[in-house]
Amino acid sequence: MESETPKSPTPLESTLTLLRAGKAGDRAALDRLYVRYLPRLSRWAKNRLPATARHLEDTSDVVQDVLVKFFTNKVDAFEPQHAGSLMAYLRTAVLNQIRDRIRKEGRRPEQVDADDVDLRAGTPSPYEEFVAQETAEQYEDALARLSSEERAAVILRVELDYSNEEIAEDLGKPSVDAARMFVHRAIFKLAKEMTKSGASGP
């Protein structure tokens, strides 16, 4: 991306307006979106790697790779339903990249030095990691069953810690209270879907 970019726009301007401009050929608009989403996604991805894969490359590298590929090759085909669609799409792309790296790492024989033993003492047990993985899979399955807008609301509030005001702007809600109620209903629906997933499991 270009090193010199305009001042970061307001959230209301940043997504749909700049995305449309970028798809129409305005490269500076895409640069501004890159600048806006890089730190947000990097913060989100920072703790997504499990303890057993923390020696992999910095997650910020994964985020940069996803953003560059999207704004270079995929943006023209992307059709957002609302402003939150872009963040939800990019979040999924980053998550998939992290999973791919973990799977590739899992195929390699693990080498443990004696100096690493104390560092590993505080890492989760296999059972704890299994439970965490099961919960994560239930969450992702339940999230996929929500509507696009509900899914975006959950991701923005729960995973990215957006304020209700920011969510109102990103999802085009008429007021902060309307956004708050929508988020509340989306999270409640997610919880119900996760309960269904748990009940249908082994």
C-alpha cells in the first residue's frame, strides 16, 4: 500500500463510501481502508494463536497478508450488504489463515529444548485446549447460522470491542439505543444457537 495516506476518515465514511470509491478505481480510498482495518484486525488476531503455536510468525504479518491480497485481488468481487460486512469478511479470512498455519505446524515433529520446560509449565493442558477448541467450534458454527448483519454485530461488539455508537455507524442503525438492542438480540440468538450445537454434540 502507499506510504502516504490521507487522514483516516470517520467510521461512517470509511466503509461503504470508500469501498465504492476504491472499486471504482480510487486507490487512495483503498489505502485509507487498509490503514483503518490493519490495527483493528491486528489487535483482534493477537491472541488467536494457541500456546502451542506462539512461535509462529507475528499475527500482524498474517493480517497484512490478508489485507494486501483482498485489496489487490478480491475487492472488485466483494459485494457488502452493509458496512459491517467488510470487517466480518476480513476477520474470517484472517482466522482461516491462522488455522492454516496451525495445521501446517501440526504436521511437523515438535522439538522441545530443556530450557523450554519452565516456559511451558503455564500453558494449557491438552484437555483444556480440547475444551477451548470445542467451545470455539460451537461459537463459529453458531455464528455462521446468524444473519449477515447479526454476525457483524456480534463480531464488532464481542470480538473487536466496538462501542454501540461505532456499531450504529457501521451498521447504519438510527440511534445508539437501536444498535444496543440489535446487538443484545444478536448475542442472545448466538447463545441459543451455541446451546443447540452443544446439545447435538457427542
